[in-house]
Amino acid sequence: MITAEYYSTQRKFQNAMCFAKELLRQFPVRGQGAHPLLDFVRLIGKGLQAQYLTHMFYIADRPLLPDSSFTELGWGMSIEELFDCLTEVDNKLPYYVCKDLLLPFPWDRQKLIRDMSYIGLGKKWGDWRQSVNHHIAVWLPIGLGWVYAGDHSVTVALLQETAQITAEDVFHMGPLLERFYCDGEFYRRQEDDSIAGPVHCLEMAVLFEVGRLMEENGLSFGALR
């Protein structure tokens, strides 16, 4: 029996992109309504999310996963270079924690145990609520939410179906997509096809290029808020 592990990372990437393009073929874009490509983004991202949410259940010491940031999950570009490739959007987006694609990294076992024990209906601290300790940044057009602060309590919030958070920082990937592309094996510079760096995370590579598809077809997570 052939399993997913049979395929190379690049072949998996190509298969995923074919799936995304077939969604566009089967469901042509009509205005800015809901589109199955946004569901595809959520499903691809949920696989990555699950790795980060449960990692510390199995690790007794320091986390073994890289930080849940694009500088780590992309190809290792510097933070300065990354933010030079993003456009800040003057908007605050409501974000449905359970449904939308949020990527917290609960890296401390004791903090996670504490928040799982104390946060929630009938528990000491009650239902989860957004506070100044939570910082979320959303990337458009894909709607990926990076958690910059409050990873452990946001992880618990994912268990509350009605939990909602407001993303204070919203960025558009447009300039990043204009300067780089991904072929499933490497990220490359658009200007000369030179290699910027290898693919470290398959899911991030797929999300990157799906962002391009969404941009080309006038789709954006932000338009649905």
C-alpha cells in the first residue's frame, strides 16, 4: 500500500497545489463571498496547528519544534527582511479562534497544564477572554493568524467554540509574493530564479503559494470579515 510518506516533499506540494487549482476550477470566483479555497487553507493549516498544539504532551523538556513564525517555517529570512516584504493594513479583524487558522505554540508544559486546568467553563478563571497579554497578527490574503503573545491561553481558547479575538496587526503578503515563489523544494527569487532557501515546512510552502492563487483570483480572508 502506498502511503503519503511514499511521495517526496515536492511531489506532495505539487499534489496539494493541483487540489487547490481544481477547487478554483470547480468553484469559479464570484465576488467576495465564501470560497472553498479558504476552507482548503484552514485544513492545510490545521495539520500544522495540531503538531504545535500537542507537541509538549510528548516532550518532557525543551520543545523540539522550531518557533511558529515564518522566519522559521519559511526559509530562514531575517525578521527585518520579512517585514520589508509585508504591507501593513489599517484594519482590525475579528478572528474566530476555533474556526480560523491560528498558530499558537504552547512551549512550556507547566504553563499549558496551568491554563488547561484553570481556563474554561466551571474552572477557576472562567471562560477565556482576550486581554492585553494576547497579541495576534494576521496575514492576508490567506488569513493565517500568528500568535506573538499568549500562546498557552490561546491554545485553551481553541477548545471554546465561541471564542473570538481581535487581530490588532494585519499584514498583506503582496510584496513577499512579488519577490519570491516556491516550487515545493526551494523558495526562489522572482527576479532571477535563484534559491533563497529550502522548504523547511511543507504546509507553509503550500500556504505560501495558495496565497498567490488567492491574490491572482481576487480572494481574501479579510473580505469575509
